[in-house]
Amino acid sequence: MRISRDKLNKLAHTTADTLAEIDAVGFMEDRNTIRQEARKALEALLEQEAGIDAAARAKIASQRKIILEGSQEWEILYRKYYNDEVRKLGI
């Protein structure tokens, strides 16, 4: 899934703000550093998800039979291959 830079920044700000509101959480760095690290973590997760998506789509495309995206068969195979890739990564 592609998320715009603005939305990613908003998620990182929200994450840092939410953590700051929790009494049991204390920051060892300033809030901006926390926000930047949250953004990096979100970007890494989105990159990983994009790789999983691409691998699942490649497996469907490699089938002998042409399977149209959006069909019930495509959706079933996509979920299966997506979950297989997630399991490979140990997530």
C-alpha cells in the first residue's frame, strides 16, 4: 500500500503524541527524534509489505492459467500466497 509522505508524517506525529500521553512511558530523546524513528519504522514496515505484495502477485502471474485480478480465484490465491510470504518472514 502506498501512503503519501504527509500521511506518513501524520502517523508518526500521532504515534509520538500518543506515547507522550501515556504516564508509564518516558522519553530519553526529544519528541522530534521519537517521531523520526516512528516514521522510519513505519516506512520499513510499508516496504516489507510492498515486497510481500509483489511476491504474492508474482506467484499468481507465474501460473499457467491466466487468472484475472479481482476474480474470486485471484483473491483466494492472493490471500494464500500473501500469508505464505508473511510466514516465511516469521511475522
